[in-house]
Amino acid sequence: MKTNFLIACFFIVQLVFSQEKIIHGKVTGNGNNVEGINVVNLVNEKSAVTNANGEFQILAKEEDLLVLSALNFEYKRKIIDAGDLKSEVVIIEMIPKANQLDEVEITKYNNINAVDLGILSKPAKVYTPAERKVRTATTGLLDPLINLMSGRTKRLKQNISVEKKEMLLEKVNDLFEDDFYTQTLKINPDLIMAFKYFCIEDFKFASAVRAKNKTLATFWINELAVEYNKLQSNEKQ
């Protein structure tokens, strides 16, 4: 009996994995540069990066959630459906971000600071290690040109995005237990990590977590759970 049970489990696992296939995707960006866009499957945690033509390949199955992110594009979510698995190429359109001014770092000298001088209403930004590397790579006269040509600056900026998300995810892990996701929010246990990534991309929720406001964070995560479960339900229809 035990042997039969193990054999049955083996075939079930094989069936689940056999449903996965390589998805051939292509990102369009309204004429903008579509190279170097990060593509992550939040269910199986596989990842890919687009080439100069916006093309990528990633292992996925029906109902998997892909997230696409880049410095020059708005965050994009894509749930894989049956049609995507049959399609030769999955086209994903991303929306370019509006140009933003770079942040200004104010250097402190002894006891004189930008707040005391009336330049800023609050202390200047404190940079993380990854952010400091970007500033090092983009200051000076000749180095920025060399780094831009080599792609080093792009990689460093991508590291900042990853670093911030990892720090935010750690804070979310400290706020809520797994039982909260399954019992209160009714999230599929297999999709808890995917849902967390889904949540930290929401500005209002992320702001509440960074402010350590658990009451507000709980309110927003309940709203996001409704949206996430609805997305999952719609894809099954």
C-alpha cells in the first residue's frame, strides 16, 4: 500500500511539472528601449532578462504570475493563461515612465546641515550600499561615459531595485504570519510568496510597511487580497 502511494505521488508530481513549458515572450514599449527588462515568474521563481528586441524565454504554466520591471517602465503583471501556452510568442506591452528629476544629495559639514540652512525641511537622503555604488559610477567626468558604455551603471541601478524589494519583503515577513494569508486573506498556500511580491509593488501598501503602520498595512493588504484572488479566479474561467 505504501509503495502504491509513493508511485501515485510520483506521477502526480510528474504531471504538475509536465504542464510547464518554455514561454517565448516579447515586450513592446512604445518605441522605447526594451533591453534589460527583468522578468520573474513568482510561482516557480524562474527569471529572465529581455534582449535588445525585447524578447525573452521563461519556464511557466497556466495561472503562473509573471512580473516585469525596469527603471524606465511602469511595473507590469501578467498571468499566464491557456492561450499563452499555445501561442508562439506572447506579446506584453509595457508603459514607459514619465521622466523624473534625479535626487540631490546634500553633504554635511560639521554641525552645519541643509535643514539648519533652510535648504531642506528634513534631513538629506541616506543612501544604501547599492545606491552609493550608483552615485560613484555616475560622478566625475570620464567614468560615467565608460560605465554607461559597459552597462555597469544599468546593472547597479537594477541592484538598487532588487535591494529595496528584498528589504521591504523582510519587513512584510515580520508583520504577518503565514496563517494570516491562508485563513484571513484566503490566499492559496502555494501562492503566498507570489502574493507578497504582488503586494510590495503597490505604493500605498509599501508606504505603510515602511512607516511601520501595521493597521494601515493590514487595511491595504486586505484590499490587495481581494484584487489578487479576483485575478486568480478570472484566469480559471
